[in-house]
Amino acid sequence: MNILEKIIIDKRLSVAQAKSDKALEEFQHSLHYDRQTYSLKTKLANQNGPGIIAEYKRRSPSKGLINKSPTSPINVAVDYQKAGAVAVSVLTDTKYFGGTNSDLQSIRDHINIPILRKDFIIDTYQLHEAKAIGADVILLIGAVLSKDESQKLCDLAHALNLEVLYEVHDQSEISKIPENVDIVGINNRDLKAFKVDFKYSKKIYDQLPQDVMKISESGISQASTILDLHQKGFQGFLIGETFMKTADPGKSCQDFISECKTLMI
């Protein structure tokens, strides 16, 4: 059994427990449930830089503890926004990534850019949950969903005024991309083995629907990589570990964006 399969087994258990703990109807009473969301698609289309989606991430199955700084999620997110990030990604998976729904919820009231809920979404319950905690965008992972599941989740997300980032890693997942998806992300990290290879972003790019916005995810640590992928056509880049492993993630993000802008002139 690979890491991804273990994660999904545990995710099904945690979602079942969440359903038992909190009825779906309770989400509708959240302060954020009827909030007008921010559009990541619009931010990426109108940005004047590298389109960095900066991630708050405590740990991962492959690297263990990443964030060794005592800085709060709120402070990191606020600093990301000040640095020029177009959005903030927040891990909410607890067992494998050390995240919580509270991380995202606490950040929501302190920034006015889109927040991506980064999790392994397998159930419609999680979409209502995402809206209630203040997310603007949800991640759907092609490797763990069927085509029908992907379309159903995408449709419900849009009904809840949430945008959808659909993640693929290889050609077999392209056919499952929902027709009305907002953004497609190519994950440079193989979620089954957690190994990174940038060839996936370039290899798959030309096979994706031409009229869909595209971003590159995972393992990016060099401004030169951003320049290379931007010239290919990518409009956004999701980066977490590169910033979170430093003592000051916000400053690292700011320096990185400045370097990218210099190269892109």
C-alpha cells in the first residue's frame, strides 16, 4: 500500500467521524457560509508578477516536520499577503500534514486574498465544511477521484460559490478533469511515492485543455524554475516548503517574489 492509499483510507474514517460530530446543517450557521468569496482565477489573470500561491504547511509524510518556527498561521498568512502572494494555501489534513480547520478559519479574517483549502476531498460534506471555515477555493485530486466524482464535486463547489483547482500528475488523470473546472494544477510530486520531478509540468502541459488556466505545484525552490514554467504558459505556482522551512516564511516569500520579478523583466 502506497502513502496516498493510506491517506485516503484514513481520510474516509476522519470524514465519517466529522459527520457524526457535526450535522451538515450546522455549517449553514457559520459566519463565512454566505460570504462572497474571493476569486483565485481573477487574481491570477490580473497579477503583474509570478502568481505565487504561498502555502502554510507544518509537515508532510515525506519530509516530516517542516515548520520549526513559532510564528502563528495568522502572522504567516498576513506576511504572505504583504509579500505579494496572490493567494494563501492552507493544509487542513491533521494526521499526515499537521493542519487543522482552525488554521484556515483563523486566517480568514486577517487577509483579503483567496484561500485554498488544501486537503484530500472525497466527500460533498467537505465542501460545505470548506465554505463554513472560510475557503474560497478547494482542491480536487485526480489521483483519488473518478470522473463522475470529480464532476459532482466540482458542480457542488460552484453551487457554493467555491472555485475548483483540479490537480493532475499524469496523463491518465487528464480525462477526469471536470468540464467546468476553474484551474488545473500539475503536481510535480508523485503522491504515491512523494518524489518530485519537474518534467511532469512540461510534459503534461500541452495535453491539458487550452482554455483552462494552469498552475504548477510542489517542489519549486528556484526563481529560474518559475521563469522557465512561466514562459511555458503557467500562470500560477503553488509553493510551501521553500518558505515554511525558513525562520521567516513571509520574508522568504517576499525575497522569492522579488527575485522572480527581476528575472521576468
